[in-house]
Amino acid sequence: MSAPPLPKALAFDVFGTVVDWRTSVTRESAAFLAAIGRSDIDAAAFADAWRGQYIAAMIGMRKSGRDFVPLDVLHREMLEAALRERAIDPASLDEELLADWNRAWHRLDPWPDTVAGLTRLKERLPIVTLSNGNVALLLAMARRAGLPWDAILGADVSGAYKPDPRAYLRTAELLGIAPGELCLVAAHHGDLTAARACGLQTAYVDRPDEYGGAPAPDAHYEQTWEWSASSLTELADMLGC
Amino acid sequence: MSAPPLPKALAFDVFGTVVDWRTSVTRESAAFLAAIGRSDIDAAAFADAWRGQYIAAMIGMRKSGRDFVPLDVLHREMLEAALRERAIDPASLDEELLADWNRAWHRLDPWPDTVAGLTRLKERLPIVTLSNGNVALLLAMARRAGLPWDAILGADVSGAYKPDPRAYLRTAELLGIAPGELCLVAAHHGDLTAARACGLQTAYVDRPDEYGGAPAPDAHYEQTWEWSASSLTELADMLGC
């Protein structure tokens, strides 16, 4: 098989692909659970419950015709739901504590290969976000973690959440390139499937620890992608960066 | 007078404030005019004629109700008009040459203090663009010139050209902050006046060479701004960066 043509830009899924949300949200939630005197609650299970509502929230946004709201708002709703599931009334908690807990998603740590991989890839190609995260969240995350994005694009710039085709197509449009000249880099087969349906190139990065060793919920979408790597530094090798 | 509160983010006008469009477009146009055998045309006057249609084009976009188009498209229309003014039929020229000439705006050089100033300011505060340039243009410019933006925002993200209030207000909204927590940095009194009317803080940077020594077209909007500096490095000093 001949090598696919080099894309003109790389667009990255962020949660799970670039950063390890589960370890970070578990660590943050453990501290907040301790602060409210509920160290008896398992913090990793709490992180899973919080994130676990994510796909349903995306689908719900789309199906209900609800006006677009940034992910920070959805995260807050999902946090309150996760608390209520554990019989904790969010209204009984301090507002500033809740707001700061919600910003745990602004303070996610990169995977060990992320900064080195992005830095090498950026030498050759523009690197942008194509995330359901909002600009404020992604910007705070990038400054804290040292992620060297050329531009932060995504849900609240395109006004659509992945896997809505508008999220992928608007990103290519903003970059002034054809969909086939843009490559999505993601650890999620479902995301890559939607990108391919829009004509984008696709690069899979394996992140077996994203769900703490549990299987990925979209594993059944697995296909052969243009590139498949075990890290962003390996992807840089493959792209000659 | 007490010092104004430090903003939470800095948003930069780009053309004239961060980059020296006139010197760069003159240099590029001289090369393209030579390529079409018209070195008799004064390249600096050509650059001024090209840029000179800019404010009218912005006002025209807004008043005509024309659907939003990226600045790359307006630049192309303005280039063709500048050629026709000199009795050159754009249709007689090679399409690839015209497209490349139009991308002169992607290849603008920064002012001498720009990269050092932005780098220092970024240490303390998020730095983003608030430009009428489109994402593709600003991204190419940033990669070539080494401009270390945290995020590229502006006209085709907000869907509005400055001085439309939506351009300023949408930038603050995307950053998750109040208008009064955002400071526009610009060399243009008209731009700063519109930003102040939206509640933004304002920082003026003097760029006396922007128009080759000719007076700025918006000099009559001059006011006392929260900050006023002769360079981005001086602004960094003022903000304690």
C-alpha cells in the first residue's frame, strides 16, 4: 500500500487523545470530596460517572434542539447530576467550590509523550484543536500544560459538537483547506469514523489507559485508518517530523 | 490617578499593531509588479491603494447586508480593484500569481519589538488576536513570524468585522470573561474607541511608521486610554510582565 498524501494541517481531539482526563479528574475530585467531608466516595468512580454522561449530553444537545452552550456549562450540569446520584445536594455546597471543581477540566495533565510529540509535529504542520471543549477551557489547559497549539478551534467556534459534521467541516473551512487536506488525530474510533464520513484524513493514537483499563465505549467503530500510532511521538516519526 | 485593574486577557489588533503591513506588502508587490513587467508602478503607492480600500470594504460589508466573507476574499477583491485602477485587467494575469500575490497578507513581518513583547506579555496573561484577519491568514502569519498566540480569534470566528460590537463582545464571551476584564491592544484610536464603547479596557501602542509617516486616518478618535506605550515591550513593562 502506498503512503497516503501528507495532510496540510492536523486537528486534534483533546480529551483522552492529548490529555489524561481520568487521572486528573480523579485527583481533583478526591481533593474536593475531601473538602466536603465525603472521602468515603471513590474518586475514580466519581470521575467515571461525571464523564460517563458526556456522550448522552452531546446527543441530547443535538436531538433536543437546545441552543448551543459551551462544554463548561454541560460539565457543570453533569457534575451536579453526579453529586445528586450520590445523594449530595449541589445547592448545599459553596458556589465557588463547585465552580472550581468544574474547572478540574481546565487542569488536565498531558500524556507523557504529548508535549514532545506536538512540538515535533508543529515543526512541519499546523496543529489545531478539534475538540468539544470550549475556547476558555482549552486555552487554560494549554497554558497550564504547555500545549503549543497554532490555533484553538472546536465546538464553540463551529457552534456544533462532534460528531456533528459541521464541527469537522467548519474547522477545515476556517483553515482555508479542503476536508481531505485536514487530518483528525484522535484516540476514538467513533470520532475518526465521523471525520472520515466528512472526507477528512484520519490518524489513530492508542490510549489504552484512557478508561483506566476498561474497554472504550466506541471500540466497535474500529477501522483501518490512514495512520495508527501508539503515541504522538510515534505519529511524528510516521509523518517525517 | 490610580493604576487601572490588570485585565484577565489581552486581545490584539494585528495589522499595523503587531505587524508592519505597509513595508511587507510593498516588498511583495514590487516583486509581483516586476513579474508582470510593470516595475514602472510605484509599489508603496500600490500597497497604500490596496489597503486604502479596507475601511470602505468593512463598512460596505456591514451596510450592504452581504453575507460574511473572510478577509482573504475581500483582499482579493481589493487587489483586483487596485490593478484595474492602474489599467491592468486581473483576468489577463495568471490565477496562481494572483492567489500568491493575495497571500502577501499572510507574510507580513512583525515590528522589531513584537515577538519579544508578546513573549513577555504571554508569561503573565493570555494573548489572543482580535483582528479582522481570518484564521487561515493569521495562522500562516503567526507560524512564519513566530507570533506566540494562545488563541487566534477574530472576524471569521465571531462572524463580524470590527468595529461591529459583536467582534469585541464575542471575543470576551469565548474567553469566558466579562468585557471589562479584556483589554484591546491596538495602534488605532478608532478601534480602541469601539472597544471602549463595548466596555473593554484599552491599551494604545504608537506605530508612527504604519502609514509610512503619513497621518493615521482615525487620529481624530484619540482619547486617554488605560495604557499608552511606544512598543509592546514597553507595554510589558507597564503591566509588570
